[in-house]
Amino acid sequence: MNAAAAYTEDNIRTLDWQEHIRRRPGMYIGKLGDGTSYDDGIYILIKEALDNSIDEYMMGFGKAIDLTIEDGAVTVRDYGRGIPLGKLADVASKMNTGAKYDSKAFKKSVGLNGVGIKAVNALSSSFTIRSVREGEARSVSFAEGIMTSELSESGLKEKNGTTVSFCADRTLFGEYRYNFDYVEAMVRNYTYLNAGLTINFNGVPYISKNGLLDLLNENMSEEPLYQPIHLAGEDIEVVITHGTGYGETYFSFVNGQHTTQGGTHQAAFREGLGKTIKEFFRKDYDPADIRTSIIAAISVKVEEPLFESQTKTKLGSKDMGPDGPSVRNFIVDFLKGQLDNYLHKHPSTAETLGRKIQDNEKERKAISGIQKKAREMAKKVSLNNKKLRDCRIHLGDKSERNEESMLFITEGNSASGSITKSRDVNTQAVFSLRGKPLNCFGKTKKLVYENEEFNLLQAALNIEEGMDDLRYNRVIIATDADVDGMHIRLLLMTFFLQFFPDVIRQGHLYVLQTPLFRVRNRQTTIYCYSEEERMKAIASLGKNPEITRFKGLGEISPDEFKEFIGENMRLEKVRLTKDDPIHDMLEFYMGNNTFERQDFIIDNLRIEADYVEE
């Protein structure tokens, strides 16, 4: 018998709870990450700790939460009821243990599986949870999920509440660093969804008086066409307006959880909005004409919500609760009543909305003929042979790796050839441009269908009808790090900003950072992404190392490219915030100010144009 193939009782193992979490962190927090991306695991740990405090507030206990981050150490202190002292160790270290299994204690909370705080505990090098109740307190400390100490106190004059302190384990997360902008955005969302709650983040108080209306006003990057419509009822709050761009922008939440991937509540909102507006105007508008340029927020509170993953970014619940209506009926009925009433009471808003829908309809009909021909062309063209070298796994597939799916947009045969040969064919696709794309600033969507490259790129991404069927989680611009490459980046960003801003808003667009230098001796090779890294590499390798300056992606061999698009891939996310008005940005980057644009490109290159190779 082959010893390597032996299968006995010795092969069967039962992992302790903390060992399972540490071996399979992705099941609990999505991914690890060092803090460079907003969805890295270190932020999920903060969120899990905060969620429990938010749930206390939602149940009517405690009006403030203190969040402190200093040198990687995170502390969350609420002023709620405090965890019952006798169960303090259990809630932090026993799976499937928590008050949220008893819907009387927590009716509409985010966390239901008794897992979140245990994951924080297991993935932290140090973790302490402390509860104060009526002058009595208990603290329990852990290291990597294993209890190290327990302490009881009495005769205290502290306010009731719970404190969680932890340091994420650097052996798992690497040398991470918290980006306070990401944390602040998380804190602001919590306050928008819990009007009246104060969160003190590193001593700075954050509070919202107007809920989702404040969220929309703070996050809009353009002036709305009409005053946002703010509607609220028991277990639901919505805000609706329209802008002037393309696409649909939604901020959706369930029990205070930001559902970035939407779900049943967002689908019901889109359906109810279309039905209500069609009935109000008594016209059979196309739903796409109603929703184009919409900017909206929706928050619902659901009993025992079912999310599609532990990271809770997409709601799967069909019902509002065990004895409540369906999510769809609840939201559709609310909009039919409240939105219809609002439009009748505010005729000027209704008039502006009606004009916007008619403008969208006119533009759609104007390009319908071109659109049909473009679709036929996209079907006839063999994408696999001409432009797109696809991957096997796509976003939305029933695969554990669908979040890893990505599309590299590259220019030139040599560059696309190198990436194609070195990629992971399961998750990495390549789309090859022919030369520089057109500058589409100021153009209408008609251009997308008239231009073969843009039409085929749109078809490859599958975003013509919106973001619901986007085929890749990451869309990566991969161009040379020179003046021409920077220009191509700007042209592609202009395409997305002009016609598909939701690709950027929803965090799917990236720029691939590729090394500028290779510094090596006989034993060691170091790839450098900046002049500073080059100098450090030279110093570390000693006398006369070999220095190669990469002038373009095509010069990097497929074997080397595996280093740059694998685990060590450096990506820079393209972001769009309230401080980035789209029209003004496009006017600067792609308008008639050629000299200003040239200066910007040169100033923002990571190398000097006159660099002399040593």
C-alpha cells in the first residue's frame, strides 16, 4: 500500500475554535490585508467590535461609544447594559454563544451567529473584554484566542457598559497600518444610521441629526437636480434624488450594516421606485430611464437577518421577520404610499423628476439603433481571440474564489502577451487595447456603441444594463509607467467617470503598480517601485549590483510578471469622494487645457523624465 495515500483515523482532526478561525480567517472576516484597502480584515475586526455596541444603542441603551486607535491597539467602549459577568468569557471564546439567539434581548441586530467577537479574539495577539454592571466588573484576557487571565472587581463607580481592546496579530496580518480615513467613513456611516448616537473616535465626536439625509448630502459629488426626498417609517428610511451623470448610486444598509453588494432590500427598493413613479405619472416609463442618474440611500431593520456571508455585505433575507411581511412587499408598499404622497405635495420636485426621466428616455431612444448594431457586433466578434482572454471564474459565480476575479486592461501586444502568459487562468482575464483610447470627455453614451474598443470593453465587463452583472470584482488598468502610459490611464478613467462611474464608486477600478527597477546580485533579486526603493536595494545588496530599468511592461518577462500579479501584486484603488466633482475633474484632466494636463502627468510620474540609467 502506498504510504502517501494512507487514510486512517490519524488523518481525522478536530480543531479548537480559535485554531479553526486562525487557519481559515477568510470564512470569518473575508480576507486579511494590511490596511491598504478599505475591506481589509483589520477594519472588519473594528466593525465586529463596534457592531455589538451599536446593537446596544439600537435596543435603547447608551448614547455614546468611544473608539480609540493608537499604535495598532483598538479599544471600543460603550455605555450600554454591560455583558452579564458570569458569561463574559463565554461570549468571547465559545462559538455559537450570545444573547442574539434570544430575539427578546436583541430584536434587530446585525450579528446573529455568535461568531464576530470570537473572530476578533482569535485573530488578535492580545484581546481583553471587560464588563461593568451596577458597580461590579469582570475582565477576561486572551492571546490568540487562548485565555490568559481573569479579574473581578467590585465597589466601582463607573458607568455600566462593555469595553473591548485588541491588537490584530501581525503574524497573520503583516505589518498593518490603520487608514484613519477608512475608519472615519465607517464611524460616519454608523452615526447616519443611528441619529442621535455619538461616536468619539480618538476624541473627536461624530453625530448625525438627520440620518440618511446627512449621509447623502455628505457623499454627493455633484449638485442634485432636486432637493433630496427624505422618507422615514417604522423599520425603514430612504432618501432619493437624481444627479446628471450616468449609472445608479445606492447606499444600502440593514440593521446598521453597510450592504455594499446590495441584496433583497436594494432590489425591492429599485422595483418599488419604478412602480411608484410609473403610477404617479401614469406613464409606462422604462425602469432604466427612471433609475439612470439616481442617488439614493435605504436603511431597513430586519428581525434575524440572513446575510450571504459572514462579512454581511449582501442581504439574503426574504422576510422582515418570522411573523412579518416579505422584504419586497414591505419596501414596495412603503414607497407606494410615502413617495406617492410626497410627489403630490411637492409638485416642483415631481416636475423636475419627470423632466429628468424624459431626458433619459430621449437619449436612450436616440442611441437604440446604434445600440442594437453594437450588440450584434459584440456577439459576432470572437472576444476570446481578438480582445479578451477570459478567465474561468467570474464575479457572481458559485465559487469560493469569485471575489478574486479580475480583468487587466492593457495596451500593446507585448504587454498583454506577458500578462496573458503569466496570469492565473482561473481568476485573471486580459483585455487588449489597440493604441490609445478616445478622449470621451463631453460625449454622450452614443460613443460607447460607436467606438469598437469601448463597445467590446463594455461587453467584456457586462455592464451595459448596470452593475448587477459585472463579471469581474477588480478592473485593473495596466499601463507603462511613463508619459504615454499615464495618459492612457487618464483616458480610461475618463471613460469610466463619464459613462460608468459606479465601477469607481463601488470600488472596482484599480491601477496596477509595476516595478521600475530590478536590482540584483548573484544571490538576491529586489524589484523596486520608486527611486527611494532603488536606493535602499542598492545599499542592502552592497557593491556593484546589476540594475535594470524597465521602460515598459513589454520588457518584463512572463516569469517575472508572475511576481507582480500574484500574491505580491500592488494595486492602487481609484477613488471617488464627495470632494471629487466628476465634471470638474474631467474638465481638468481631459478638457482643452492641454498644457496643464501635460504638467500634471509629468509631475505625477513616479520617476523623473530625465532619469539617466546607471
